[in-house]
Amino acid sequence: MTNLRLRDRDGIFTKEGIIFRVFGYSHPPNAYLCDAEYASAKIFASNDPRAPRTGKDQLFYKFYNDEGMKLVTKKYPQYMVFHEMLGLKLVGVNENAIMEARKPDERLVALLEAEPADELLRAMQRVLNIALENSGLKSRNFGVFGSMLHGFHHPKYSDIDFVIYGKAENAKVRQTLEELYARGDSGLSNEFASDDAMKGKRWLFKNFNVKDFVWHQRRKMIYGLYNDRAGSGRIIKAEFEPVKAWSEIHSEYDAEARIVQKGWAKIKARVTADSDAPFIPSVYGIQPIEVLSGPREAADTVRVFSYMEEFRQQAWRDETVVVEGNLEEVQSAKGSFHQITLTYCPRYYEQVMKLASPLG
């Protein structure tokens, strides 16, 4: 497919049966950096009980942890694209290898136009109506991603996953959800209202404890629980994920620029800009207060650049944070600057961005 325009959380389906999710907004020419999300049972199998997805007359499995990256690098290296700024290959899809593109907003339109075929789709419509009636937004501001986007959701077990397009629209949804969670009669509550949200789940982060994680997640407001009394009778997770509107997207990809690794750094800093904090990548302007460890250049860090879901919408302007990750220097014809990047790397679980005193 040529002249295709995709953005974060759009889906890509390949001829082998691999489903990728577009990752962010800055990509090499004629390609998209991606995260491998699902694969057909014809090419991949998983023993994880959470993994099976049935639909489209096929069985798919969801990838967990680095399963998708391993499958691509070992068996389908054609789905690695060269990132000139980093000087290495990353998971991605060239435009000419895209068999089908799936967009959350278009999928939602199709679902709303059809008679809801199962209890989860009916619950999705109820949650959407609650959000629309209380926020004043329109259905065109929303989309669906995950298994619902690809048509293999399970009516009794799958979640409801929305995207919301636009910075102002996302701010409005967060405000609306906060009000709905507080009401008690809306059917919606905060998934992270208590520490029980993480009960029984494996925790691997070394510099970020469960209590702090739950505290940060709670105030993001985008993770809800819907009590589907009128339908299935179950409690359904309902996410509201931020995605930029087309008018807000600006690619930072510069084939002439270079990103140079400077080492591992840990700093304390004040957040100076947060307008891109809700998105992937999450970008925070910062002013360093103290270099806690790492190269001296960390004192010149001007931003945090995060591809990690855990650290999206993690802090707001004028808050003080502790950040630990890869210190990089971005060099281009326009000049150079330092950033701390949080992303897939060998020290993944040592990375952190959190308020310096989150529970204080």
C-alpha cells in the first residue's frame, strides 16, 4: 500500500498473519515503526492462557513481553526497518509489505452502524454513550483498538479499549472520567482505586514499587472499570487511550540527525512541559535539579522521551520527578541536546520516571 497515512495505535496486517501496532508518529520514509501484537496460529503458538484470540475464521495469539520481537527477528527479519538516527534496525513494516491497514476510528464507525452482535459490543456502546453524554464530545473523537479492532474479541472475557483523538479531547475525557468515578451511580469506577488492582500480578520493576505504580495509575483517570449490570453482569475493564489528532502530529524523524548513547543516568528534575505527556512517545520538558548518578552531561538534559506505557501521563508541569534511563545526545544540523530515553533495552526494568515524593 502506497501513500498510506497511519498514526499511533493503527493496525497493520501482513500476509503471514502478523498483526502490528503502529508505534508513535515519527517513522523512517515509507515505513512504520511498530510493536508486534498478535500472530496467526499458523505461524506462532503460545502456552500463556491469556494469549488465544479467536476470530476472522482463525486462531490468533497475543504476544507478551518480547515474544513478538523474538519471532520477527528470528523468522521474519523483513519486518525490521533501519532507523538512520539510531544506526540500527527496529521492528517495523515497509509500506509495500502492508496487506491491510486497520484504523480504530473507522472500525468504531462500522461497529456503531451495525447491530451489536454480542454482549461486549453492547457494553461498549453503553460506555461510549456515557462518555459522550457527559463530556459533550462526538463519536468521531473516539476509536477502538486491541482485539475489538481486529474482530477477534471474546464477548465474555475481552476488555473495552477506546482511543481518544486530540489533546483537548483527551483532557476533557480525563476530567469527565474523574467526575464519573466520583459519582457512584455512573457504572464507571477507577481501576486503580485500591492497591488490589495489582493483586496476583508479577512485578519486575526494580526502582518503582507497586504502591507507587498504583498511585500514579490512579490519577491518570484513563483506566476504568465498567459494571455491566444491564448486560453481561460482569465488571469490564475500559481504557481510554490518548492519540494525537492529525493536526497535532509532527514527525521528528531526520535521516541526517544522529542519536548518540552517552550512558546510564539517574536525575532529579522539575517538569517544565507536559503537553505531550499523555501520548506515545511521551515527551516531558524538564529542568535538572540534581544528577544522582551517571555522566556529567545528564545535568544538561532538556527532556524525557518515553516509549513505555507505564510512564505515560506520569507527571505534570511543575512537579518534581526522578528519572532513570539511557542518556542520549541528539545531534543534527540545528544543534544538539540531551535527553533521557525510556524504551525497550537490556535494563528495561531498571528504568523509571516517578514523582520524587508520590505519596507525600
